[in-house]
Amino acid sequence: MNHNRTRLVAALLAAVIGIVYPATAVVQAGVMDRIKDIYDAPEKVEELQDKYVETRELIEEQQELLLEQAKNLAEARQQAEQYAIKQDELMAENEQFRDENAQLAERNDMLASRNDALSGELEAMRKEREERASLTRKLIVMGATAAALLVGYFAAIRIWRIAVWRRQRLQEKGSSAS
């Protein structure tokens, strides 16, 4: 029985060591890893510093980009405001031109009606002048005809008197010769 007991104790001891040894191995590995991490810490710190510097540079670049975009946005807003002001000015000027155009169209209509009235008066004056010229021509023709008739009348009377005178003279000569 001694022997069996020894075997049993040995088996129990082996089981306990088998169970405890892996746990101690894990504990020793965890402690070893931590010691190793402590010795590797400066490398990790440098690595973290490099990442920090890279991240900081990236953030600074993004900030510069955001500042530039904000500046561009401000410029764009200012230009948009200027364009809006310019557009308002142009709209006001356009409205003024429309008003002037309407006034000029009204004036043009007034001048067109006045032109029509003056054209009518000019046509009436032209007709009156033509009538006067026609009347003057008729009066001149009538005066010339009257003068010609008068001259013809005097000439006819003269010719008649000369003819009568000659006849009387021929008769007197014919009566005195007989």
C-alpha cells in the first residue's frame, strides 16, 4: 500500500504541478512582457512622438487648408455681395432707362402727332400756294388776253379807220376826177 500511496501522491503532485506550472508560465510571461515593454518603452515613445508630430503636421496642414478655405469663402462672399450691389445698381439703372425709354416713347408719339399736324399744315400751305400760283397764272393770262384784246381792238379800230379813210379818199379822188 505504500507503494500505491506513493503513486497516488506522485500523481497528485504531477497534476498540481501540471496545473500550477502553466499558470506560473503565464504569470512569468506577463511579467516578462512588461519588463520587455519597459525596456522597449523609449522606442515606443519615439514612435509615439513621430506619430504625434505627423498627426500635428497633418492637423496644421488641415488648419491651414481650412483657413485658406475660410479666406476663399470670405472673398467669395465679399465678391457675391459686390455682385449683388452691382446687380442692384444695374437693376436700378435699367429701371431708370426703362422710365426714360417710356418718356422718350411718349415724346416720340407726341412729336409724331405734331409732325403729322405740321405735315397737314404744310400740305394745306402747299395747296394754297399752288392755288395762288394757279390764280396768279390765270390772272396773268386774263390780263394778257385782255391786253391783247385791247391792243387788237385798238389795232382793228386803227385798221378800220385807215380803211375808211382810204375809201373816203378814193371816193373823193374819184369824185373829184370825174
